[in-house]
Amino acid sequence: MHVVVCGAGIAGLTLALQLHRQGTDVTVVEAAPGPRTEGWMLDFFGPGHAAAARMGLLPRLQELSRPVEELVWAGARGRPRARVPWARFAAALDGQLLSLLRPDLERALREQVAGRVTVRHGRRVVGFADGPGPLRVHLDDGTALEADLLVGADGLRSRVRAAAFGPVPLRLLGMHTAAFAVEDPALHAALGRRLWLTDTLDRMLGLYALEGARVAVFTVHRTPAPVPPADARAQLRAVFAGLGGLVPAVLARCPPPERIYCDVVAQVEPPRWSTGRIVLAGDACHAVSLVAGQGASLAVAGAAELARQLGTAPDLPTALAGYERTWRPVAAARQRAGRDGLEWFLPSRRTTLWARRAGLRLLAVPGAERLLLRGLLGGPDPPGGAPGHP
């Protein structure tokens, strides 16, 4: 069996690794010219953490994790409104929590597939022919690959999904997000091992220190605009103007627009995840958005579930149907939790802002961290981390 995976992100690399371990021939096609080096911090826990443990990835992920000692929420003038030791969140998850940069998670997966799986960077899937005989996957260099299955793991705006199912509208959540890095020794020293967040209405800016004097920045703000701006830097400077604390230094060093990742905050819910010998994985079929959290976790666990179904089902249609039947409810629950928690995640009303501050202060009460975390995350994860696994 030969599987072509479109997308060398978290879901695509996880699937490639697991299929290779099952004896499947895999080719990964990635539009980017090389591995991504920029990306924001993610909290890796839940079903993905459990799947990574089964895959034997945890030791390497622990090596790559970034230590965080404290979360600080600061008001509009920069004064701390709440402080929470990171250990309280970890304790609520029985220690099964890692702080990772997205590129580091991808790096751990790439290390596992290196020399075992063919990864073709700088190539796009431009079409496919799923007729009688082998599935033919056409690339932008004029070549074609013969395969038994094409997996679209190419993100929120999946080209494979569009070609297989036609237009699937995004569910816009009324926000834009941005991420970039600045170099500032003083800012880096001020942060230490803290994750610093603004505790403000309709807009939030977060900071954490990287290696050297680099500082990672991520933002989210409410806006009805259905597309990202042409000039992300101008938008960020306008939206976050007037905030104090560490924000002015960040805005002064904000890089040019071409070095800022900026996009809408959205989810995607295609009516089906597969057709014929085409199937979707990761954000291409179940983007949950940063509001819901656990996008990387679901990408790992969902891809592992797809590989499991392909390795155990008697035929391809059964495997693809089993994958969607098992994993769609998990992803849909996380998407609903994200939508239900929009106001808590980014308050638009002062009453919500005050209630959230009170909730954060409750973390000082023994046992309260589990209740608060459940409220933040919309309920517990599936038993065992993923359906179909002990």
C-alpha cells in the first residue's frame, strides 16, 4: 500500500510515522520549501499526550519542552491582576502537560520519519484522478504519484478538501490572531520563565521568552473582518495602542508584515471526511481554533487513530468510515467547547473579566484547579486519550 500525505505539519507527520511503523509506504508532499522555524507556544496535553506516550515520543518531547514557572495576567496599565504557578495547571492534569513550541513538536516527528519516509518539500498537490486503477496524484512540477490513498493534512484552507468536496465555508469566530518574534534583551530578562498575558477587553497579547534575547509574541482580538489585513503590523499597532506594561516595547519592535503570521480565528466542519480514496486529517477536517485549544493534541491523536484504523480494518472503506465515526465526535465536542467558551477566553464585558479574575484567584484553593480547568477546556478528554485505545 502506498499513501500520499499532503502536508508535513503535525497531523501529516504523525500519520506518516505511524503508517511507516505498520509497514506502509508513505510519501509526504509539502508546499513549504523547508521545515517551519516560527510558531507559537502550545500546551500539549489530553489525547495527543496519551498518543505520544504510546508512540514513544514523550522522552524527546520532554527534552524539547520550554519550562514555564508562572502565568501572569496584567491589566491595561501593565499591573498584574492574577498570578498562577504553572505547576497548578500541571497538577490538575496529573503532570501530563508539556509547554512546546509548535516547530519543536514538528521537529520531534521529523526526526522519527527522517530516512524512513520520503518528504518532498516545495511541491504542491494540484489535482488527482480517483478512477479505475491506481489513484494518481498530480504535483505542481508536472509529475504524478500513484497511490492507494491520498490524505489531505494541509490545514484550515486545505486544497485537497476543496478539490474533493468543493467549497467548505469556514466558521468564523469573530477574531483575528497573530504571531511573531522580536529581539529585546531587556524584555527577555523581564519575562524570565513567565508567560505574560494582558487581562483586557476584546484584545489579548501574550509574551514568553525564547533562546538568546528573542521573545515570542501572540495576539488575538475581536473583529468582524472576514479576512486578515493587508498590513498586519499596522493593525496590531492600532488595536493594542494605549496598553501599558510590556506592550509598548513589543509594538515598537513589531516586524514588517511579511514576517508576521496573521489569520482569522475559525473552525471547519466539512460534511464528510472522506470520499473514495481521499481522506482528511488534522485541521483540514476538524480545525478547532486557538480558542478551543488542543489543536495540536487532536492532530496527533486523530492521525494516530486514522493509522490504527488503516492498520486493523479489513478494507479501506471500513477503515475510513471507522476513523470518522470514532474521531468526529471527539473533535466536534472540542469545537463546541471552544465556541461556548469564547466570552471566557476573550471577555467583551467587564463582568466576565471580573469573573475570570475571581476564578483565577480560586486556584489558590486546593482542588479548585481541576474544576477551573474543566471549565476552561469544556469537559474531560476521552477516556484513555482516544477512542479505540486502552
